[in-house]
Amino acid sequence: GNKVTVVLGAQWGDEGKGKVVDLLATESDIVCRCQGGNNAGHTVVVDGKEYDFHLFPSGIINPKAISFIGNGVVIHLPGLFEEAEKNEKKGLKDWEKRLIISDRAHIVFDFHQAVDGLQEVQRQAQEGKNIGTTKKGIGPTYSSKAARTGLRICDLLSDFDEFSSRFKNLAQQYKSMFPTLEIDTEGQLKKLKGYAEKIRPMVRDGVYFMYEALHGSPKKILVEGANAALLDIDFGTYPFVTSSNCTVGGVCTGLGVPPQHVGDVYGVVKAYTTRVGIGAFPTEQINEIGDLLQSRGHEWGVTTGRKRRCGWLDLVILKYAHMINGFTALALTKLDILDVLDEIKIGVAYKLGGKRIPYFPANQEILQKVEVEYETMPGWKTDTTGARKWEDLPPKAQNYIRCVENHVGVPVKWVGVGKSRESMIQLF
């Protein structure tokens, strides 16, 4: 049968996955999203036009590919159509003919989004810190799913009276938990009924759809991960994580694909490290280096506009992501941001009480205490944005890339040196 190629973030997100996905999507037959929701933000530049995707698989640009939203994704319907409209204005055509939605996907309601905001305010008041969610209702929807009170696309398209009464029950539950919450139940149900008819032609049984795709004629199937390894609900820096599995297991559970159908798994890594919001960040540079990376790298969120914290490349994180995901190759992005530095550091190990530790600490308090052991390399002090092949890169930049490969034990297949499609150098 066919295998799926998977692209996953290997740090805290914002690694430039969209670019790698876009590169692979041009020759894919099916591009899938398997987890998360419109808390993701992928920017793809095509023919000088910048598209922002949040819920759509980035492959939606490719007129020859089918885009599939799997059962593990949580779908905010107003968000879906709003995103479609924005991208239509930029030239996206006939997307509804190329989009397939799993009937088992859970629905994000407007009150989930409202609750997301209220919970953040509550956390801030009680603990003096919040998680830094995107307030898109993702966490509360996955909570409803786990509590078995959630509603799915298949419910919306089935008996609407039954759907309405379950919707009212769920709304009521939230109202009793959050007395200030206002929900226009009738208004929302009316809108939902409208959306039901708009999406009905796109909805399929996702398990059967994937089965046919895997076992039918030869097809190139691409899975686009949202978020990243260190934001994974099980393996990330809990509690400062998202509510889904953004590691390779999420591909199997979020699409209904057996593990033997998983082929290449590409990890996307920025040439340095960034993190949004609070939480431990061992290689963070709160100094002019951090500021330089922040400004040169335009480090603020696509979805939130928040400034990202910046620091040196952390190979402990990368090795940890590899332990979980089993990367077959890496894409190293934004190398050009390091072009102006005199020297560059790479975090190669964590120490606790002066001793190296071979694992990535689960506990946040311990992670706050680790000391990073660095390797220092000379900078190349050359503009790399014009490089289009390996030979075009300065020897010191080549050394930096080889150093990453050697430490992690995974080959670098692509090196990104700019925004456009052309600025992804393929090494093999």
C-alpha cells in the first residue's frame, strides 16, 4: 500500500513547517491535517502572494491535490469559512471541491472560544500566570471530547433536533461553570444549521477515505503536523502545551492510519530556538543576541502576533523530539538569520548538579534549573540568502549543519535561507 510522509515541528512550533509542507505538497495527491485546530498558523508564499492558513492544510493551494481534515482536528466552522474568504481574496479558487472533512472530527463552538478566554483570565488571577493559549477554543473542545460531551461533524449532519438538544445541554453545563458566560443558543444553532448545509458535500467517513487512499492506486500522501513536539500534550513542557498529540502518534489516531503506513517523518527545526509565552526555556538569550534573533527573524506569531522568546539552538530538545518521532530527515530553516553573528553557540547537553543528564526532564521546576553545556562555533559572517545549493553555503555554515547532523544522528535534507519557495536548498 501507499505510505504517508509526515512533517512535524521539532521544537516549540514556528519552525517554518508551512514552507516544507508547501514544497512537498506541490507533488502530493492528498495533504492531511491530523490534530489541532485553527490555533495553528502556517504562512505560505506563492508567486509573491502570502497565504495564511490556520485550519486548512497548506496543500489547499495545490489545485491538483485533495486536502483532508482528519478526525483528530477540532473544527471551528465560522473560522473555516472566514479563512476561506480571506484566502479567496488572495486568489484561492475552488477550495470546496478539494476539501474533505472527516465526519468524526469534533466541533469547536463559539462558547468554547469564550470559555478559553475566561479560563485564561481565571488562571492569571489564581496562579499569577496563564498558559498563553490562542483563545481559539481548542483546549475546551478537547476537554469536551475527553469528557464525552463533545459534538462531532457527523452529529451536526444527522438529526438536527437531537444535535440541538445536546448542544443546549453542553451550553448549559458551561453556563453553570461560568456564570458570566452569555450564549445565544438559538442564534448559534441557526448559524450551525447553515454551516451544516455548506459543508455537507465535503464530509466523508474519514477512516474509509484514508483506507482507500492507502490501498488504492499509487498516491503521494502528506501529513502536516500543527504545533510541535515540545507542545505535545503527553511529551511537551506540560502544562505549557497544546491539547493534542503533535508528535507522530497523532498521525495514527488523528487520521486512522496504521503505523506500518507511516513512511518518511521529517522534523522541521529552526537554526535557533524560539518559544511563545511562558515556561522553561534553557537556551533562551535575554540579551542583545536574543533581541537580534527576534528582530532579524521577525519572531512574532502568525495566529497571535505575540513576540517570541529567542535563544540558541538546543540539541537536547531536538534529540528528545527524535526519540519520540523517529525522524528520517530534518529540515533546518532560517539559517540566514544567523548570517551576521561573530560566534554561534549550540546547546549540546543539560547538567543537573554539575552532572550531564541523558534525558529531557518532565518536570518544569527541574527544567528551569538545568545548566546548558554549549559548543561554540565561529560565525560565517556572509549573506546566505542567495544560496541555492550546498556548495553555495560558506564552509562555516556547512560545519554548523554537519554539527547538528552528527549530534542528532539524523541527516539534514533541506536548508532554508529565506522566505520564498526557491530558498529551500535540497541536499539529497
